[in-house]
Amino acid sequence: MSPLYIGLMSGTSLDGVDTVLVEFAEDTPSCIATHTEPYPASLRDALLTLCEPDAKVETMMALDRRLGEFYARQIRQLLAAAGVSPTRVKAIGSHGQTIRHLPDHPYPTTLQIGDPNTIAQRTGITTVADFRRRDMAAGGEGAPLVPAFHRAVFHRPGENRVVVNIGGISNITILPGDSDAAASGFDCGPGNVLLDSWAALHLQMPMDKGGAWAASGSVDEELLARMLRDPYFRTSPPKSTGRERFNLQWLQAHGRIDSAPPADIAATLCELTASCIATAIGHHAPQTTSILVCGGGIHNKTMMERLRHLTAPCPVSSTKDHGIDPDWVEATAFAWLAKRTLEGKPGNLPAVTGAQEAVVLGAIYP
Ligand SMILES: Nc1ncnc2c1ncn2[C@@H]1O[C@H](COP(=O)(O)OP(=O)(O)O)[C@@H](O)[C@H]1O
Ligand SMILES: [Mg+2]
């Protein structure tokens, strides 16, 4: 039997943690079991507070440990439900929860918490973590890291594909059909993060389920134009971003949100996401023949409808039609990245992150 790997992903949305148990035949993953656990409200609130600029180091340290325990419990549950012994699992790839991502700092750095020592100790499984900082040490943005996995599983000769991941932040991977052309990609801008924050404020809900609220409003074109003037959208890749830039304060700084009906703002935020993705594809991959979507944003029907409209006539499909459920692509990517690390193989794409070279990512906690 081939060894199994576990991927553990908790993204910018702070919606919770996705764990996936995967078997690999070479680079091709087969999903054996999955488990999603939303963060309990107290944990999510504590993490949101930690994302504020003035958070204390002691608070961060305690949460690092608390999250490690939480992640370890999710892995034990995943294995118990699948009836698989931890001894069959070669490694866990744990992304961790991003608390800061500062690629433009004079000392570029990024921080993902969820103590890997605790995960390894509680599960008895070798854990690979801290994937992003090695890429940064090599001069890269440390993000996005999923494009190498996208290339391994979704590249098809003769087809110019773009993989769009709509998490809290949205990112694209450009996979030219000409195998000699390098894959590229970058963070486009906000994915769901602004709409989630807006829904929390006005609906007391963590998201606009299905995009129904956004569908009930009308796009405020003036506000949309103001937001799209943010220099991030015009910056050339490599580039990556996070909650530090795209947050409620950023939205408030563009005005109009107190005067317009909240549903119109929701519609505008949905349009902003679809628009920054479509513009990124139009500028950087005009020859695209097929768009594959993954990440939680695929469940927002309004966002998907707008993306289809703005990228027409290019066909837009779910990664499910290409072998991997859209909700599990990122977690599977971190299982794959852990495998790469154990095999001593690079996990970053310098053309994506801007690193000087391809490097083996992460640290191994036996
Ligand atoms: N049924 C749904 N309707 C609308 N949006 C959804 C739905 N399910 C998930 N989402 C969106 O997807 C987000 C989670 O996506 P995910 O890919 O896990 O992002 P991240 O990697 O940032 O955690 C949620 O915060 C929400 O905005
Ligand atoms: Mg998530």
C-alpha cells in the first residue's frame, strides 16, 4: 500500500480548518477522507483579534499552542472516521493560520501559527509546516504556493488553462498549453474576505450563503471604480496580499458604504472579486481556453455568474470536473507539499513567488 499524507489548511477566511487524507500515485492524489471543522466562535474571535496590528506576543504564543491542539484533534477525528491508523500516514502538511503576511516589509516575513510540535506530539505523525518562509528567505513573496500543485495536477499540453482559487484572497495559476512555457500566477486581490466581513456586520452571518444577498443588490459603479483604483491591482507580479490590506477599514476608506443599501455594497464586493480575477486573466493570460475554479467562492452563485460573464466566452468549470473537489484542492496541495519536502524536492515556483531559486519548503517535525 502507498503511504498516505494528510493536508491541513486554514486559510485567510478564518472559516475553520480543512483536513484531507490523501494517497498519491506519483503526483496524482486520490482523496481517501475529508473533514472540515469550523472554528468555534471564541477561537475565531481570538484569531481575528490577533490579526489586528497591536496584538500582544503572549496572546499569539498562547493561540499558537491552542491551535496546535485544535489541529491535532481534527487529524485524530479524520483518521478515526476513516478507520486508518496514524502509523500508515507518512506526514502531515500543515499550512497553519496566517496572522501576518508582510512581503513588502524591509525584512520581508510571514507568520502562520498552529504549533507543529504539538501536532506531531499528539498525533504521532511527522509534521511539515512553515512552508512560506523558506521561499521568502530565497527572495520570494512566500505566496501563492498552490501553483506548483496546480501545475502538477491540472496542466494539460495544448490547453491554456487558468486555475482560479477563491478563498479569503483570490489567486490564479496560469498553465500555458505549451509545456516549455513556465507556469505563473499571483494573488489577484480580495476573494471572499470583504464580503464575509460585510455579511458579519450586517447579517450577523459568516458569509453571504450562495451569494443570495449580493444578488438582491445592485452594483455601485462609482464605489467599484474607486476600489479598483487601489494600486495593488496595477502592481506587476510577483505579488501577494492578505487581510493586512483588504479588510473592513479598507472598504470604509472608499466612502459611500454608509449611504448605500448594504445589499448594494454586497453586490459591489462580489463584482470587485469577479472583476479583479477577470482583469488579471485578461492582462496576463489573454490566450486562456479554459478556467478551472476552486475554493469556497465557487459556492457563491452570484460571484461565479459574474466571473463567467466577465470572462465569456471562455468556459469556466469546477476543478471537480478535472479530478479534485474544489473544497479540497488547497488542503490536498499542502499534503503534496509535505511529500515534496520529505522527498527533498522544491515546492515553490520562482516564476510565481519571485524567489531567486526553487527551494525545498518547510520544516520537518518528526
Ligand atoms: N455556500 C457558500 N456560499 C457562499 N460563500 C461560500 C459558501 N461556502 C463557502 N463560501 C465562501 O468561501 C469561504 C471559504 O473559502 P476557503 O476556500 O475555505 O477560503 P480560505 O482558504 O481563505 O479559508 C467562506 O468564508 C465563504 O466566503
Ligand atoms: Mg477555509
